[in-house]
Amino acid sequence: MDSSWLPTLLALAWLTPLASFVFILFFGKHAGPHGRFAGTVATGAIVFSCVLSFVAMFGAWLPNNELPEAHHGDHAAGGDHDEHAEDGEHADEADHETFIRPAASPFLLASSGGDRGTISLVADTAEGEGDSAEHHIAPNGKPPAVYGVFYNLVTFGKLKLDISYYIDALTVTMFCVVTLIASCVHFYAIGYMHDELHEPYTDHEVTLTDGTHLVRKGRFYRFFQYLSLFCFSMLGIVIAGNLAMAFVFWELVGICSYFLIGFYIERHSASTAANKAFIVNRVGDFGMLIGMMALWSSLGTFAFGDTQNDQGEVTEPGMFSVLRTEENHYALAPTESMEVEGARVVGEGEEGESSHAGQWLLLIAGVGVFCGCVGKSAQFPLHVWLPDAMEGPTPVSALVHSATMVAAGVYLTGRVYPIFTPEALLVIAVIGCITLFVAATIAITALDIKRVLAYSTVSQLGYMMLALGIGGWSAGIFHLITHACFKGLLFMCSGSVIHAVHTNDMSYMGGLRKKMPITAYTMLVGCLAIIGAGIPTSMYGLSGYYSKDAIIEQAWSFAGANRGNPLLSILLIAPVIGAAITAFYMFRLWYMTFAGEPRDHHRYDHAHESPRVMTMPLVVLAVCAIAIGWSVPGTNLSITSLLEQAQPVGTTPGAEGVLAENLVVPAEQLSHVKAVKIPAGWAAFSAAAFGVLLATIIYLWRMLNPAEIRDSFKPLYAFLWNKWYFDELYDLIFVKPTHWISGLIAKFDRGIIDGIIHGTAATAKAAASIVSNVGDRTLVDGTVNAFANRTWDFGLMLRRLQTGSLRTYVLAIAMGTWITYMLVSFIMVARGTG
Amino acid sequence: MNLQTIVNSLISDTVTTSLPLFKPELVLCVTIVVLLVTRLFPGLNKIPPFAIALLGGIVALWASLPAGGIADWAKIERQELFTGMLTYDAVTAFIRVFLMAFAVLFIVLARLTGLADREDGQDFYCLAFGSIIGMCIMASANHLLTLFLGVEMASVPSYVLSGVVKGRRRSSEAALKYAVYGAGTAGVMLYGVSLLAGILGSAHLPTMAQQLVEFDIAGKLAEGDQYMQVLVLALGGLMLGVGLAFKLSAVPFHFWCPDVFEGASAEVDGFLSVASKAAALALLVRVGIGFGHVPGETPESVAAAARPTATVQLAAAAADVPPAVRLIADEAPVTDGDAETADAAADTGPLSPVRSFFVQVVGIVSVITCTFGNLAAYGQKNIKRMLAYSTIAHAGYMMMPVAAAVALVGRDQAAAGDAVSSMLLYAAFYLFMNLGAFAIIAFLRNSMQSEQIDDYAGLIGRSPLVALCLTGILVSLVGIPPMAGFIGKFRIFQSLVEAGGPLMMFMLVAAGLNTAISLVYYLRVCKTVCIDSPPDTSRPVALGFFASAYVLALSLPVLAFGILPNSIAQWAQAATAGLFG
Amino acid sequence: MHHFMLANLLTEPVGVAHYMAVGAVLFVCGVLCMALKRNALGVLMGIELVLNGANLNFIAFGSRFLRGEGQGLGLDGPLMALFVIVLAAAEAAVALAIVLNFYNNYDSVDIDRADQLQG
Amino acid sequence: MGDGIYWPTFFFLLFSALACGFALAVVFSRNVVRMAFYLVMSLASTAGLFFLAGEDFVGAMQLMIYVGGTLVLLIFGVMLTSQKQFVEMKTPAGQWIVGLVTGCALVALLWMAAFETPQWQPISRAEAEAVAVQPTATPIGVALTNGRVDQLDQPDETLRGGMSSYLLPFEIVSVHLLVVLIGAAYLARAKRRSPSAAAPG
């Protein structure tokens, strides 16, 4: 198969879940008893997608695109690891020649995606003697990619909304990973959601006012309907060839997560969690919209790739080519139009400094787009929604936390990587660093098994963002992929446990490994993978070992390159400490659940291993979690070499800040030199080993009593237990002032409009009721929910303006006219004369 | 020139130019007369009024469609009808097609829900057509009298429409409130119109714009004791704006809207929220561009002519101009330099103060309107009342591109046209969304006798089609991707970005945040409809075949235009191509 | 600036401003009627006064006696005033019908009884 | 100054005092029948002001349509609804205060607008006396059919562009009146409506 099949294959893989969604939407309820057949349809669809993705990978992508030698793959375990060790030594001598990309033959393919779409397969050789970069590393050209337009949705003047595709090695890899994990989750869900097939279904978590449990119809088919839509939306983001399309699917993912998290809508906690997730995400999306608009207004395009005509000439350059032109050696430079636009938006700088306007605009655009990723990938400060999203059924958690929603943010950051200036990257790194540390510390004290995993997800996402921010593009994306495997595994294991003991609370578990061995040992694999278990500085290890070490190496290299700024070394210290904490809480979780003596014998006695439809996916994912970092024996095919091939245009040589002048983002391959690799590897290993050891001492050997430790660090414990008081802080910063202002406005409203009319008695009464409102609501539970409540109250107060009295309305016309005029004239006079 | 020649030319102008372009309105007038005449004669009153009204509406729609397809619209040059009373350009044509299409849909709806039955049908259709003629005049007003006349003609019949169900207390209360509030704002507007006409010495909008150029606002503002005249101008403009704000239901002149919407029947609400609003927006565009732009002027011509003309005028006027004014004229470039807004640097036409006044007032009002509408919709129990607040919020969204367009007029007329087209596009989507929503409410009212949101619980079990359509429409009103509402919002954001500057960015931020705010109350209805369990007392919901088909016909485009918006977007684009001819 | 001086009140002609002053008083009286009368018919009378006040402005702007030959609105003034009179009559007819309809439903013309719609 | 009383000004003062006085009386009267009477007087005095401004035709229309037509309509309404308890209805004192304050603020604003604009100030007596009295009915009639006699001599090309004949409004207003009368008749007719189509109210 040649490359022209790629768009077709992937489009098919992308649309199959949509077909399944539509089918279940219309016929799901009647498909089999209680809609049982719906699960089969959805699972079949996603498995079909998975097969197509792998066909695309092995049948169409790999034969046509020669892989570069795996530089990062010096970890790769395989027959040739000795050579790789050698390779590392070579790299020590800065042997740059090895970094030149192998020239794949340039392809120009006939269009297949309609008249407008032309496909180009571009593979550039880097300029060997590019000397503009600091480290004398040649900037890489455009990675081999296929860009084209499926369908032109609409054209408004300069604004073109297309359904297009941009397929490079990253896209294909993500397709494989997403569909593979989603397939596992689908299988697993057939078992896990089995209860929903009962008619009627009794929800034990919901107690009605009369003391009975809620009884409702089963919603098995609806669950799979949402899952299918969810997969479709996620694949849409992955295949998207332009930012606007990515945004559309971005929103769709948000809607699906709303439905899925709120699946048990009758449970109050579930519906509030769904609301919270949706609203927090909207906050982020809103930043993204601003970033998109900033990019569009200055570049005039949303497209990632270049549109080419049949002769292979570029007719409409995509945003990457515009920002990183070949003439400029693929270095990031704001365009002319950006300077102009930037001057208009940001404001003209001093004489001579105005040339930075474009850089500022680029920074705004980058940070804006990143805002969307912050929301979706649950980065600080918008991470609050993710732990609450545990209210959804466990398969949803597994999917949301591994390969889909949260991955979307990291994926998009990786996808639009060429537009990030070093300053924007620094923002990303700092956010990632804060996130990983904060979330890891919170996970130490959590007792809910899913909540521990949720915070660990937040923390690992922080690692990815940190890696991307300090220049480790491959490291970050690699970690995304390995994490998808082992986090999916961990969640499904926890689901299996919950299924068996009917509680989330780890203090009721213990000793379960005897009852459910498959779950226990696959989960152990997951734990080992997430802490990055492996033999330090060697080629042997679980998947997490490669990716996490790559991140820490990059952090080491980054800290080295920015020695002039000691503050930035925190970006190295935090991930290392974070690695220790990760190891600690993961093993704490495993020991509390599976090791030792049962704490609750009643639950223990009823526990049983899950059915095969649930354990098989666990085994599959455990194999992935072990081996996904390895390369295929005898070839240089590995995830790392694929990522190497997808390395975004112009990003290999690293970069230096323009606005922040002494900021250096080091080239990624510099982190593979021995001088970095060995200390970084040992640091990571010793941190993880320390964490495991501490967990073992406390929870397995019980040499220290956790309760005593808790007591001696009481304030710290309380601080962590309360999740760094984020909810309370947001309450204080956003909710209280809103409340206060709305109270004030209500006072004004009643005081001025009603009060004068109905006399002072009403005013006094209104004021009293506000005081009582404030008094009643000083204790607020959640941030965003509370925020929503306050906006709600504010809305209700606005309603009081609508008094219903016609004469008041007429008076309001007169007063409105007069007041508006006074305001306007005051402003005009102040301006005109001042 | 003597009287004879001028009357001759006027007659030929009227008969050959104006009347043919006034066809759709004439058709409606004729339909009204026919409807009345058939009632007089015993033989003719067998003909159902619905048939006549439908026929009239379809003929009017046909008459308003461009003869040669969309391509014709792009070629329409602006021209004045009836000696300057009306203006005819592609925007007029677009709005007229919009209104006529709406008229057809509306009379079908009124017939299907039984609001206009056989005996009272004539009255109902006459009132609707009379109001639509007024809206057409609003959309093409080119003179202060036609502006006021259009607003009155559109409003007065709708006062009656809102009270059309006679035996209900709420209905008569709604009509009373609407009539009195409308009369009050009309009075204020009339006073504003008189001030503007008085100070500029004309009532013809392009002439007034010409006079405004000579008025030299920037100079008068800079002079200490002359700025009073500018303030009087501003007062006139604001009072005129009160009337527009009433029609748009913009805050703080929105008070009538929730009460009237709750009291009137749902079909009429659809009428008020779609047709009336679209006409008011078109009128806002007319006023904004009418005062902020002299026909035939382009930014280039202004830039080229600015300095020399100023000196020539100065030299010519030196004899009879008081020294103070001359001083200002000399200093004018200096005052331009420290202009307030960032984009004013590029916008230096003589009318730029008018534009910046309009943009700032409309911009700020739109933000307040939008936020207020969305917040106040929280916690509403009656769906019509909730949608009334939603209408207020959407009026805010739709005013934003108008502000953007006027801000762009002085810089980039093509972009300004684009901004207007984004408003037209949104209005077109809005027709399907809101008329669809109100049609569903009307049908549900007929079958379950309730308009409370709580009574819609579990609707999906009782009538899946209606529930799905309603959910789709509400999702589209929020502006979430696959629906048309998203495209419309996106387009509005685009025009705001194109206009640029701090105010526009503020509006963009506000609009974005409002989308998030509005989510809460729309989703609440979706949840009630789709997820909540139905009350035990629920009755089955049965819609007839035609009713279902009607609901589908309105809801499907909401999805279809979200996926395939190209054709309608091109119409809107073509309609504004010749706006600044 | 020009000011309204009482000294030569009776010996000099009045200007547009004086007409506008009277118009303003009528206008505001109308607004007050609408805002303060509880009798719906009083409110309708208020509407008439408001429109009448604005009309006085149009007459003043169009009048040659107040602004001299060739100045001001010319015939536009009286013509617009004429149309406003007609429109006001139409509006009064409809408003009266609505009030009667209200009266039929409520057995009262007290507009403070119209308070079912609020919030 | 000092060439004797300028009678038009005297009549202006007289009529304006009557118009304003009766308007205020409308506001302050509580009896609806009296209000109607005061309104007649106020509108009639306004017609006097129209005559003084030289607009005899509009003045006549004012008397005929407003005073004659509209008020007869209103008085009908008063009589139809004038049971004892509705003749006088009290407005709370608080609302009076708010209303009057707003009213005064509005009057102050509008007066300021009137008196601070230079081109709206009085012309000199000599100028005013030079203005010849012309009939107004003919020009208005011509304007309503198709031409504007007052702007034939307008030298400015752009201003002549704005000479609008009022043919369209004249015709379209008739349609409007027709529609409005249908509406009024519809509402005033005895109700005949089955409750099924109406929502519960």
C-alpha cells in the first residue's frame, strides 16, 4: 500500500466509532435484550478502528517512510543495545553527523481527498551545515507528513474552516495507541457495566427522600453510545489538520466527558462533578479561543500543513511553514503581519523596541492555546476537575485518564509545538512542574483508590508538560504513550477491585492478592511501570523507565544549560522529588490493597476475581505497559524512532529566548550524552527506590505506624489532605468576591430601585436577608460548583430587577435615558477637554 | 428647474425604479386588502384565510428572491427609493428574503397550532403582515421619518398580536405592558429624532452624514464652550438609541421583554424574537453606517483628501468663521494624535468621532445585555420566560458585529462588510433556532397544557423526536460545535478580532465567558428533557404529522447548517459585498 | 453665549429654544403621567402628551418664523409632525383597545393589578 | 430693544403657559374625567403654538385629529370604564417623589440642550418681521404627492439629494391605519375563543 491510502484508512478508523454512535443512538435501545447488543457493536467498531490503525501503521506508513536511527532509543532493549551504548559515547563527543535525518524520497501524491485536497508527502533533509543554532545542531526540516483537505466546511472571507487531516508519525502512533486502549476499555466495560443490563437497575448510591434506593431503567446501551462518540471525538483531535477543527473536536470531547462523568446523573456528586469538569474546561477553552484568534488574525490560516497543488508547489502555506520558514533555517520568527497585528493588539513599544510586538503576540497565542490544554489536561490551576471526575464509571476513568481526554491536551501541545516561543515553553514547563509536584503530594494522603490514581494522573501529566516545556518533545510525547498504557491498566485494575469489594476506600481493603491474583499482579506491573522501574543506565526496564528517565535527563540538561538562572533548577529538583513521591504513593496503594491482612473481613470474604472479559484486557495492557518502550527486535522500529521521525519542524536545535534573554531551551539530543545520562539515571533510580523503600517500611513491614507519622506531621497532613486548600482558595478568590459583589449589587438594586419606591422598610429587610444569606453560605463545599451556585444566585438577584410593575418600567425608561446620557457626556467632556 | 420637471422626474423615478423594487411589500399590502375583501362578500368568505395568506406570503417571498441567484446580490448597488425615503441594497434584499421566509413559516405555524383559526384568521394574518411590512421599512430606512414609521408599524400590530388570546389575563397584561412600554420608548425616540433633525437641518440620513462632516465634531469637542452642541448631538443619538434598544430588547430597555414573552403565546414570541429582532439589527446597521459613513467615501479617499481639503475649506471659510474655530482646525492634527483608541490612528475620517461614539455605546451595551440576559435566565421556571432572557442575551451577541462593522468602516470597508455579514448569518441561524424552539413550546402547550420547564421532565420517553429537536436547538443556542450556533458565534468572534483594539478584545472576552455562563441554564433544560424521570401524572404527548414535520423542518437546518454552512454563508457574504457602494 | 433673558421678553421674537422648552415640559409631563398614573387611561393620555411634546420640536425646527428663511428643516418639520399626529392616533386606538381588553379580563383599569408577570 | 410689545411673543407666552399649565394639571389631577378635559385644553393650546409658528395646516390637523378624534376616543374609554372606584386611584407618595425628581432632571437636561445650542437662539426682530407669511397647505400637499417646493432653489447638490417627497409614507401609513384598525376591532370584539388553544393562565 502506498501513502495515498493513509488518509482513507485513518478516516475510516476515525468514522467507524461515529457510525457505531449513530447506530446505537437510533437502535441501541432495541438491540438485543436491554440493549445488550449495543456493547458488541461499539466494541466491534473500536476494534475495527484499531485494526485499521495498525494496518495504516504497518501497511502504509512504515513501508513508505524510512525510520531514522533511534537516538532516544538508546534505552531500547533489543539485540543491539551494546551498539547503543556505544552510540551514547559517540554522542558524548557531540557527533552531530549522526543526527542528520535520513533522506526519505520525497513523495508527491495524487489527491484523494476531493478536489481541493492535495496530498504531499514531504521529507526534507536537514541542512547539514546549518550554523545558526547555538549548539551547531542542524535544525530539522519538516517531518514527513501528509496534509490535505477532506472537505471545505465554509469560507468566510479570509476565514476557512476545513475538515482536513495532517498525518505524520505522531498521528499514526496516536491512532494506534488510542484505539488499542479504547478497545481494551470497551471489552472491560462489557463486564463492568453488566449491572446496567438488569431491569430495573437499583442505584445503591442514591437514597431517595423516603429512604429507599433509586430504581431506574438500565442504561447499558447509552453508556456505549457515549463511549463511541468519545472515541470519535478524540480521534478527530488526533487527525485534525487545522486548529479550528481540533477545537471543534476538543469541544465534542468536553461534551462527551460531561455525559460520561455524569453518567450516574441521579447521584448529586456525579452531576456536580460533570458540571465542574465542563465549566473548568470551558474556562480553558476560552483561553484557547483567544490564542486561536490571535494566530488567525496574524497568520490568516489555521492549517498545520501546506496546501500544495498538483505540481507540488505550495499554494497556501500552513502555520508551521509561515512561522518557521526555510529561509530562516526553520527557526521561529514572527511574521511581518504578526508584528503589525501585535503592535495593534499589544500596543506599540518604545521606539526601537517595537520589533518585539510580534514576539509578544506569539507568546499570547502560544499561552492562549496552552490554556486550552491546561483545562483539558488538568494542569494547575485548572486541575480541580479531574479528581472529581472519578464519579463516572471506572471504564470512563480509565479512558479519560489514559488515552483520551487528558491526553488530548498534551497531544495538542505537542502538535502545535512549533509555534511556542521559548518564553511560552517556560510557562508550560513551570505549570507542568507545579502540577506534578502539587498533585503528587496530594496523592500521598488520599484514601480513595481511584482518587490516588487520579492525582497520580495529574502528576504524570505535569511530567509531560514539563518535558515539553523544557524542550524534550519526544520525551514528553513518549511519556504520554507509555503512561496511557500503564494508567489505563491501573485504573482498570482498581475498577476490578472496586467491582469485587464494592468500595473505593483503601482502608477497607488489604490482602486481596490471594483472592484476585490476576488483578493484583497486573496492577503490580502497572505500579512498577509508573515509577519507572529498570536497571539504571542500562537498557532493561519497563516502559515507564524509558520515558521517565528521558524526562529527567532533559531536565538535567535544561538545568545545565541555564546555570545562570538558579531559579530554573527547580525544574530539575521537582521532578526528581516527584519521582520519589510517586513511588511512595503507588506502593502505598498496592500494599494497602493487596498485601497484608484483610482489614474488613466481610468485604474480603465476598471478594472474587473478576470475569475473564475484564481480566483479559488487564493482561493485554500489562504486556503493553512492560514492552511498549522496547524496539521491535532486529529493526530500529520503536516508539522513540517513530517520534524521532515526527519531531516538529525546526525544534531540534533548541532555542533561546528573545523576550527573556538568558533563557535557553537545550536541544533534545544533548540530554543523551553520557555526562547527563548517567547522573540523571541514577538520580531517578535512587529517588524511586527511596520511595518504594519508604512505602515498604511503613505499609508492608509496618516498622513505622502511619497514624503516628500522621500525628507528628499534623499541619502538613491536613494541608495535603485538604488538597492544598485549592477549593477553599478558589472559594476565597473567586467565589466570595462574586458573592460580595452580587450582594452589593442586590443591595443597590433593592436599595435604589425598589427601596425608594417602597420605602426604607423594604431596604432594611433586603439588607437583612443578604446578611443572612452571607451567614448561611460561609461554608462552601466545592470551588466551581460553588462558583456556579454564586452565579446562579447572582442571576436570581438580577431577576428581582424585573419587578413586574409597569410604572416602574416606564420610570426606568426615563431614568435610564438620563443616567446613560450623564455617563456618556461625562466621559465625552472628560476626554474632549482633558 | 421648475416644478413641472421635478414632478415629472419624480413620477418616472417612482414608477420605474422604486415600485419594482418595492414589490414584496406591495404584495403583502395587497394580501391584506384581499383578506379583508373576502370577508365582505358572502361568496368569497368560503375561501379559507389561511390559503390566501399563505399564497400571499409565498408570492412575496418569491418576489423578494433575487432573480439571478446569489450572484445578483453581490452586484446590487446601493440606490435610494422614493426620493431618498428608503435605501435599497443587498442587505435590504437579504433581510427581506429573511422576513418573507419567516412570514411564510410563521403563518404555517399559527395555523398548525390553531392560534389563527378560521374566524379570526384574517385579523391575525393582517396584523402579522402589517408588522412585517413595518419591519421591511425598518430594514431599509434611509430617512428619520421612515425610521420612526417603520418602528411604529412593526410595533403597533405586534402589541395586538401579543394580546391575541383574548380570554387570558396574562395575555392582556402582556399586551398592555408591551403597548405602554413601546409607546414610552417611541416617544423618547421621537424626541431624539427631532433633536438630531433639528441640529443637522435634515432628516435624510446621507445628507445628515454630510452635515456631520461639516459639523467638525473633533474641533467642537476641543473647544471649551462649543462642546455643548456635540453633547446635544449625543443626546439626540442616545434618545434615538432608546427606541432601537427597545426593539432589540437591549439592557436597560429590556424590561418589557420577559413579561411580554411569558404572557404572549409562544408563536407570537417566535415572531417577536426572530423577525422583530432581525429588523431591529438591520436598522441598527442602517443607523450606524448612515451616520458613520458618507456614501461613496472610502478610507483611501479620506486619507488622500484629509489634509488638502481641510486647508481648502479653511481658506474658503476663513472669511466668515469665528477665529476660535480656525484655531481648532489648525490644531486638528494634534488632537488626532492623542486619540483614545488604539485603532483611531488608522481611522481619521471626519466622522471618526461619530463612529467611535457609536462603537463604544453599542459595544458596552452589547456586553451588558449579553451578560445580563444570561445571568437572569438562571432559575427561570417558565420556558418562555427563560427563552426571553436568552433572546436578550442573543441580541447582545448580535449587536457585537455591528459595533465591529462600524469600527471597521473607516479602515477597511471589505472587513466591515464581512462583519455585517456575520450578523446576518447569525440572524439566519437564529431564525431556525428560536422559531424552532417556540414552535416546539407551542405544540407541547397544546398537548400538555403547560409551559413550565419542570413539566418537560422525561419528555424523551414521551416524544423522542421533539425532545431531540429541542435538545439540538438548545445546544445550538449555547454555541457548541456541530450545531449552527457555533458557526455563528465563531463568525462573530472573527469579526471582533478583525476589528481589533481593546474594546473589541473586551467584547470578545465577554462573549466567550458568556458562552460558558449560558451553558448552565440551557443544559438544565436539556437535562430535564432527556434525563429526568417523568412525573407520574404525565400525559402522552402526541404531535400530528404536520406538526412533527414542521418541527423537523426547523430543527434539521440547525444541524445541517452547522455541518454545511457554506451556502448560507455565501448568501450573507454576497449581501454585504456592495454595502459601501 | 445666548441666554434666556427676561428683560426683553416681550419685545423680541422668541426662538426655537423657547418652543423646545415648552415641548420639553409637555414631554416630561407625559412621561410623568405614564409613570405615575394608576389609571390606564391616564397613562394613554401621557402617551399623547409625550408625542405632542416631540411634535412641538418638529414644528419649531421647520418654522421660518423662528429660524429665518432657508434655515432649518424646512417642510420636513411640519410633514413629520403631521405623520406623528396620524401615528399617534393609530397608536391611541390600539392602546385603547388593549386597555378595554384588559378591563374585560380584570374588571379594572388599575395597571398596578397587572403584576402576574414578573421575576 | 424698546420698540413696543412684539405681539407674537405675547401670544407665545400665553399659549405656552396654557399648554404647560394644563399639562401639569393632567399630571396632578386624580380624577380621570378632569384629566381628559385638561388634556384637551393643553393640546388645543399647542395647536395655538403651531399657528404662531406659521404652520397653520398642521395646527388645523392637530385640532381635528388630536383634539377631535383621539380625545373623543379617549373619552369613550373613560366613559366605558368610569365606575366609581376607578375614577380616582391613589399613587403612593414615594413614587411621586421619585417621579418628580426624575422629571425635573429630565426637564433640566432638555432645557439645557435647547438653550445652549447657538443655532436655536432667537433671530432678531427685524429678521423675523421680514419673513413673509405663506400658505402652508399647498407645499405640504405637493410634498405628500411628489415634490418639495421648498427645496427647489437649494443650491447645494447634496442637500437637494435629500429632498424627500413624502409619497411613500403617505401611502404606507394608510396601510398601517388599516391594519391597526383591524387589530383594535379584533381586540374590542366580544371574546369568542375556545380555551383549548390557550395555555392555562
